[in-house]
Amino acid sequence: MGEHTPNDIPRIPWPGVAVFSSEYVYPRRPVVISGVGCGRWPAVGKWTPAFFKADIPVQISVSNEETAAPTRKRPDTLAAFVDRLEAGDKHSGYLKQFDEVFDAFPEARADVSPSDLFGPEFYAATYFWMGPAGSRTGLHSDDEHSLLIQVFGQKEVYVLPPEQRPLCYASACAGNARVPS
């Protein structure tokens, strides 16, 4: 593979649903959309770790399934996990794919409205992730369209075009892919 830069993925203003669908979603082309209404969503600035501090049970990932072995998880409460994050514990684990976020925090649903921008057909599942700086998810392939909305902190994402999937090696775990060292 040749050298790639962040400029390989276009960064565009919101083009509207029709162009977004025809130029990016259906051809499966990644895009970074900037200046979208997401900045006006109440979640931006409101959704901090402290906002989600509640005494509800969660499973915290303490290993990375995409590297070689199934993810190991430990039971915890979201409140205890947030306490460790706020204390700067870099080994606090990673809350991954918490799909019950809107069940646990029904008031948070009103803080985001992706269907206003993208239509309801573009996101079938909602997953919430939270972790300390430096948290990692290994190289993997999502089978559905993914919409990443970052409302707190920052995230570095590597994106490969779909035609590169056969060049990745499947790991021992559930069809995930990894690039050999």
C-alpha cells in the first residue's frame, strides 16, 4: 500500500441527504462532514463522563478482541468507571458498544438527532463508547454503515476502503481483521 494522509478522505460541508446518499453512502466512500448541525446538539458540551455517572451495571472491556483473543470484560458500575476516568486511571478499561445508553439515559435521546441530517435508514444501531485517553479498538470491519459522532474528547480513526478488506488478515476472533506486524 502507498502512503496515505488524512487528506485522502474528503472533508466537506453537509451536502444534503441526496448527495450524501448517492456520492458517499451507496458507493461506500468515507467522508468527514464538518460544520454539520451536530455542533448545535445539546450533547456537545453536555455529554461529559460526569453526565453519565450513574449506578447502573456495565461490562468494561479490559482487552482488545481485534488483537488475537476474545475481549475480556469485568462487571462494574458506570459510576465507578467514571470515577476512575476522572481520577486519570489510564488502566480503567473501555466501555465499548454500550447499546443500552438511551435505555439507561432516556433524556439523552433528545440531545442528538442524526435522523434529522441523515434520515432514519442510515443508522440502525446506536453504540456508545467511553474510555480514557489512548483507548484503542483494533482494526476491524463494520458490516453496516457507521456514523461516528464525537461529542467529547478526540478520536483518531483509520479508514480503509472496502476493496482493501481482502488484504487484511482475519484474526482468530469472529471475522475481525488485523494488519500483520
